Amino acid sequence: TSGHLRHVESMAQLPSGAGRISHLNAVVLGESLASEEHDLVFPSPEFSSQALLSSPEHGFWSEIAKEFYWKKGWGDGPIVEQNLDVRKGTVKIEWFKGATTNICYNALDRIIGRGDGNKIALYWEGNEPGHDAKLTYNELLEKVCQLANYLKDIGVKKGDAVVIYLPMLMELPIAMLACARIGAVHSVVFAGFSAESLAQRILDCRPKVIITCNAVRRGPKVIHLKDISDAALLECVNNGVSVGVCLTYENQSAMKKEATKWVEGRDIWWQDVTPKYPTTCAVEWVDAEDSLFLLYTSGSTGKPKGVLHTTGGYMVYTATTFKYAFDYKPSDIYWCTADCGWITGHSYVTYGPFLNGASVLVFEGAPNYPDAGRCWDIVDKYKVTLFYTAPTLVRSLMREKTEYVTRASRKSLRVLGSVGEPINPSAWRWFFNVVGDSRCPISDTWWQTETGGFMITPLPGAWPQKPGSATFPFFGVQPVIVDEKGNEIGGECSGYLCIKSSWPGAFRTLYGDHERYETTYFKPFPGYYFTGDGCSRDGDGYHWLTGRVDDVINVSGHRIGTAEVESALVSHPQCAEAAVGIYAFVTLIDGVPYSQELRQSLVLAVRSQIGAFAAPDKIHWAPGLPKTRSGKIMRRILRKIASRQLDELGDISTLADPSVVDQLIALTDS
Ligand code: PRX
């Protein structure tokens, strides 16, 4: 609750223009309250309901929600029903239940209705410089409606799943919005995933349709997505699941129609059908708690989790976080480099920005093609004002000559953003000083697939930043840091990051597995949502995310379960065991010799089962792995060996066989 008050306080300062809330005041307020936790005096519901600002559970989110169109309102009842405490029964989160709306209507028709129909909704920049396109809000709505009508015509109904396996073409957000318009549940699969990963996701959600394209160019490479889809669909048929329609967009600049392999009766060209349909399409009004999309994400076991988001709360939350964390103004040109295959592309390429009526840039290509200055050339070409990216991209471009940045003026830039992993202070400074000419604040947004939207984020005009810190929670978000026993710890501390109360954008379940939802997220620290991240808080109350504390790892900003990579490695007939960091320690079948070829074929196993982005950079031959007597691999020791911190191995006496450590060290550069 001190968190609430603290942020209601900071919120109260926002619109006044008196500007900068003193974060110190906020923290002092928070802390003095925390020390008198038992003396909190709440406003009465009568007072809250008429106050200009009230707590999230009371009027706060319902006031904001009134900016959207609801076919039917949520009445006078509470806007949220929640139980986050497993000890009190099933975990449940519902916002605006009983109200009906449509997120596509809010993102397009509502924006057009307020007079922005001729505003550019989408700018598209192709892989090759000079290859581009754009759509106004009116045109975007027409394209969405044509596809929506086609999908309805082939029998896609409210609640049906649709898998989208597309690169960053305009057709990707179009397909997402078309599904939302008719109440279908989209599941976008990142176009870097392999056929096996795609098949696994299709087998889990059983879509009526898959939407793909024949191929895409990324940098100098051509990726044949239709071939990958074919392989995935074949694998599904072998597992008893057949998808009726494979709607394929002809991406002419990468591959011609004639060269595309075709399965008659199943495959349909997007361009053959959609132009025949009307450019208007009635909206399917759905309950605020009806499913909007499923997005598979890596967990600490092999099977990806189908994170389920619903409509109403997600809509209100993504729109509001976008607006405040990027200080969005109607004249902004916004570019987020994330792919719609990840949550960032859902919440902050598609939904959040369109719900604000923003002009959004989508880029098909690679940031270093034709050279390392491409991003900054694009910034100048479109006069991008808000640029949102990942630390991995910042670090890779930082290694290149500064002239790649300085040859572009970058005058238009106003706010920079970072997401996906902690941004180290040196990368932060380069981003701030070189890219942003020391002029643009950086919104280092901490959040997750599960959270739907920003949780801990700077409000760029409101408080001072510290390079590498995501700063403070968004309105109404109550992060707490707990120790191993689940006790909240206050003041300057570090521990496990949990969230105390729900927020509108929270995921509601894991598709088809509510038990796994409870076990993974709510049982580790009863009473809280457990994020899986470590975090420390400094003396000024700033939050510093320290990375995952579970077996989930971050490879180039992409989240991947160690178990997924491990299972790809051990599926290799000559591999007995593997533990992954994505520096992989690999134990071979007894008697099999190490070789360069074997190393390559192991890497290939990961590439083909998960995707190229997850391929290990290093394989360390391991005659044995350091395990406890109960058989648990001690990854802590592996990490130290991998990073050559041999004097920091710590206590190894609890290992079943301490001598494996010396063997591993001896094989370090094998
Ligand atoms: O470890 C945190 C890291 O990314 C994880 C979530 O990954 P995913 O669900 O794929 O979503 C990525 C995009 C939201 C988190 O548990 N992470 C994300 N943003 C940050 C971060 N770590 C530190 N700082 C961030 N800004």
C-alpha cells in the first residue's frame, strides 16, 4: 500500500506541469509510511469515488478506462476481482469483467472517429534501403477489415486460435488486428523459430488457420518461411493435427509466387483472396475478460508456456504505459525495433501505439544492413522521435565506428527506450551521449511477456535517471523485494522481485495449464506474483534488475529456457547430458571422441529445433558435470568455470564428485 500512495503522489504531480516530482520526496513519503505500515489510514470508498485521483482498485483505472469505447460498461461493481494468494484458493485476476469492447475498434475506428483517419498509422521500411510503403489509419482499417472478412468466411469464429508466422511486414500487425476484430485469438510465432518450435506451438493451440509468407530477406539472407511452415504443418499432421488453411502472403521482393512450393487445397495466396472482400467489417464485441492472444514464452522446463492475455485490462494498460513511459505526443513518429513475434511487438508495436493514434514505423530488415548506420539513417529518413530498442542492439552498434551514428543528424529524436535485459551503464551512456546527443532521456522499461506492459519504468520528464536502473514502478504497480523465505525486505536491499497486487495488463493463465501458472508464478512466494528476476533497491529507492534467478536465460534479448536448449542438445544421438548457459557444457556417450564435426552438428541440433538465435556460442566438452549428491547440476560452478573465475568457485565439497571440476578446468580451451 505504501507503493500505491507513493505513486498516486507522483501521479498527482504529473499533469500539473510543475513537472519534476522530487523522487526524494516520493521515497521519503514511501519510507515513512512503510515504517508505520500498521497505521495506514485509507480513504473511505465514498471519498475515493469522487476524488480526482484514487487508488488503482478504486477509481484510478476506471477513470482512465473511460477514454476508450466500451459497448457496455462495467457497472458500479469493483473493476477488479483478484486472488494472488494460492493459500486462499485458485489464483484469479479479472479486470472490467462484464464490460464489452473490442481492441481493434479502439485502435482504429475510434482513432478515425476522432478525426485522424488520414494520419499515417504505419510506415514500413523494407530490407533494402529505398523500399518502403505507408498506410493511413483509414487504409489500415480497410486492410484489416478485408482480412477479417476473409477469416470469417472460412469459418474462423470468436475464440478460435490463429497462428501467425510472419516477418515484419505490414501484414503482421494487420493480421493481429484482423483477428482481434472478429474475436479470434492470435498466436504470433517469431519468424526466427524453427519448424519444430512452430509445430510445437501449433500442436498446443490447434489453430484453424496459419498465416505466413513465402520468404523474407533479412540483411543479405533469404529465409524461406513457407518451407518452414510446410515442415511444421507436416509434423503436425504426423501428430494427428491438421490445419485447414495456410494463408500465404507473397513477399515479392524476397521470392516469386512461381518458386513457392504449394499444397493444393490447403494453401491460399493472401493477395488472391483479401482484395475480393469488403473494406468494412462489423466488430465482434467481446467481454473484457475474453482472450485476446496467446504468446508462447520460455520457462524453466522444456515446454514453452502459452501466456494468455485478455482484452479490456490489456488494452487500458498498454495504451497508458505507452503514453506515459514514452511521453507520447500526437506529433511523434515512433519506432520500436522489436519483432511482433515477441511481447514487445504486441504491446508496443501494435496495440499500445495504435490505441494512442500514433504513427508507427515497422522495419523488415537487419540493423547492420547494408551497414551499421542503417538505424540512424532510418531515424533521419522518417524523423523518428521515439526510438525503442534492446541493449543487445545498442551494444552491437556501439562496437562500430562512431561515424555510423554521426553521419545521421538524429535531430528528431526525443525519447529513447530500452527493454529485454539490463542495460549496462556503459551501453546506457553510449546510447544517451552518442545516439541521443545527451538530449534524450532513456526509458529503461522493465517488464515481461507475462506482465503485458511496463512495470518498472522511468517517466522521462518526471524524475532523474541513473544509468542502468529501470527506476520506479508504473502507476499502481507494487513491486516488493523478498528474501528466500518470502519475507518482504525494505530499504536498501537485494533479493527476489515479486509483485504484490494485480495490474490490468497481467496475464490471466497459461493456456490449458492453470496449475502450471500457479506453480510457476504464485507458489514460490505465496501471496505474491514471482517474476523470476533478481533485483536490488538502492538508498534512493531506484530498482536495479539483476537478471533471471531461474533457469531462463537471455540470448541477444531473446528469452529462452536452458531446458529447451538442453533438450535439443541431448536429442542428438551421441550426446548423453548437457547443461546450458548458452555456453554449453556437453557430455558425450561413453567412448565417443570429441571432434569439430560433432561440435558443429550439436550446434545444428539447437538451430533446427529452436532457431538460429539460440545456438550456443561455445561448447565445452565435459567428461562429467558438477552435481550434488541428489543429482542436481550446480550451475553456479559452471558459470564460474565458463567465465574463468576459477578462484571464485566457492565450496565444492558438497559435490558428489569434486574431481569433475578439475577435469572441466583442464578442458577449458579444448
Ligand atoms: O529478466 C527480465 C528481462 O527480460 C525478462 C522478460 O523476458 P520476456 O518475457 O521475453 O520479455 C522481454 C520484453 C519485455 C525479464 O524477466 N528484462 C526485460 N526488460 C528488462 C529486463 N531486465 C532488465 N531490465 C529491463 N529493462
